[in-house]
Amino acid sequence: MKILHVIPSVAAVRGGPSQAVIQMVRALRSQGVDTEIATTNDNGKDLLDVPLNQLTEDLGEYGNVPIRFFARFSPNLNAVREFAYSWDLTIWLWRNIAKYDLVHVHAIFSYPSTIAMAIARLKKTPYINRPLGQLCTWSLQQSKLRKQTYLNVIERENLLHSKSLHFTADQEKAEFEQLGLNIPSFVLPHGVHTPNLIANAQVQVRETLKIPDDRPIILFLSRIHPKKGLEYLISALADLQEYKFALAIAGDGEPEYVHKIKDLLEVHNLSDRTHWLGFVKGETKNLYLQGADLFALTSHSENFGIAAIEALAAGTPVLITDGVAIAPMVKDQECGYVTTLDAEAIKISLQSFFDDFLPEQTAQNRSRLQQVINQNYSWQSISDRLTKIYQKLSA
């Protein structure tokens, strides 16, 4: 069985979904599935420095999995650049897509995904689509007219001809079903790798950031984007300044929005408690995930919430909103706090965390959280289930 994954980008700046496809392919290959990735050299505003138009397997930054990178059209106009148009990818797909038993397409409303599904239809190659939350209510309300037009004119037929849609949480599937499209689907979450334990991670983080032991560290690690609801977290913390705490923000975003967040912190007198970490990855990312006392993601909408799962795999409890699709699991397994997207509600959850915070209980709780993730989200079990789905859909 030969499987092709198509995604607009695998760049780290594109966040969890792009990283998940690399881990997915690596896990599938460990199961003996012949699978590879076709993508562009997109890197946000920039381009990746990678070999083009050839199969590359020795790039450690991309998991040493087989990837074909194709040139993305990169004009100064942001809307066109973000669409990730690639003529070279189009030609390669047209010539080669029929060689695969199944195509797993990740994302919609982007040229590589759209053209992959269209060509697969023409070549009668079965395909499935993982829409990455783009069919959820909140996402469809953003740039509503453009997305509705794109969906109705172009993407609807692509989706209707797919063998199935791949959702990563029940909540994502439920929101899609409100559209009334009769398309088969399945729910299969992302997996996660339990990170290597870093000795004295909390001590290291506190020493690096010069944070005293009696101040719990709240970590926001994600794109700095309006979707992530960081303003709500800041507003909630502003009303809790009688407590000792430190806020660490890891990620990057559009400069104008980042300045807006910094201004908000200044207005609320939180600047001196806030540590800007910038974009982090690899062992640095693991260090902060393991060294924090609480991971916060007060997002409007997340079709899964990879960063939150990674935090739990690192043994760190989470505070998330009910718009994050793993919220039911977090609540059922008592992995942290689930709240509505409301500053007052977030404040109440934070207050409970501060009141209950006892550093000496951290180690035991971290071990329990890691066990929950290993039991429910190991890549081995998920790739095994996905392999069986591929076999059924490609038959």
C-alpha cells in the first residue's frame, strides 16, 4: 500500500498541524506503510531552504521522512502568497498521483490541497481530507464571504468526492455536520510522543527567566494570533494581581498584533510579570513545556489542540476553553481546567489554580498526566488504526 500525504506546508511556523503530518508519516512508516509527503517550500513570509523537486529523506528538522518540496509562488501580496500556489507541484501531481493507492490531503482553502483533490478526482485516485478545523463554525465566520464562495464554487465537489473526511475530535465532526453535507467521516486524534525528560526542567526555566520558586509559571505557547484568545487570558490575569505569578509567552505572529498584545499587557500592569520567549522548538520547547506549572490556551476554536496535548505529555496541566476540541477529555480525565471564552470564567479557573498550587505535589501529578496521554494518544496505536482505515478505503 502506497500513500501520499499532501499539505501546503510543513514549516514549523505553521504550527501543530504541519508538525503532526510529519509525525503521522513517521509513525505509519514504522508500521511498514510506504508513505511520503508532497508540499511546498512555504515558510510563512519566507521560504524554506530545502532541495526542490526531488524526494528528500535526510532532513532531520523534518523527521527524516520522505518529503518532496515544490516552489511556492511568493509575491509581496500576502493573500496570494498565503494561498501557496505552486505550478511545479501541480505538474508533479498530474504525472504521479495515480501511482498511489490513496492520497491523504491536509487542509482546505489552500492551493496545494485543492489541486491535489481535483487531480485525484480526475485521475480516479481515492483520497481523504483532514480539514484542520477549517469547516468549524468559528473558522467559517472568518473572511466569511470569501470562504463561502470558495467552498460552494470549488471545494464542495472536492469534499463530496472524497472517500472520507478525517476529523481529529468529536467536536470538530459535530460542527461540520451542521453544514448538511452528506460525506462519510471518521474521528482519529493526533498522536503525541512523550518527550525526553529534562532533569530539573522547572529549576532551569526559573533560573533562565529569574522567576522565584513561589511564583507559578503560566505558559502560553502557540501562534500569537487573534484566534488564540490571548487577550482573554491577559484580562483575567489583570484581576488577579494579588497573587504571585509569571506569564511566559512563546510564539510569534504578525508584528501589528504582537504590539497590540504588548500594549494590553502594559495597560494592565502585567509587563513586568511577562517573559517573551519568541518562537521555540525542539529541546527548548520541551524545556518550557516541562518547566511551566500551567499551560494556557484560551482559544476561540481548535479542531484538536496539539500544543495542549504536548503540554500534557510533558506532565503539565492545562487551562483551555471549551472551543478547544480536547476539552471533554481534559474534563473527564481531570487534566486541568476547562472554561468558557470569557475573562471572568477564565479568572475563576486561574484563581482555583493559584489557591491549590503546591509545588511539592507537582511531580506526582505530572506522572499521572503523562500516563493519560500515553494511554490515549500514542502514535503507535493511532498509526495502527489509521493503517486499517487506509486499507479499507483504498480497497
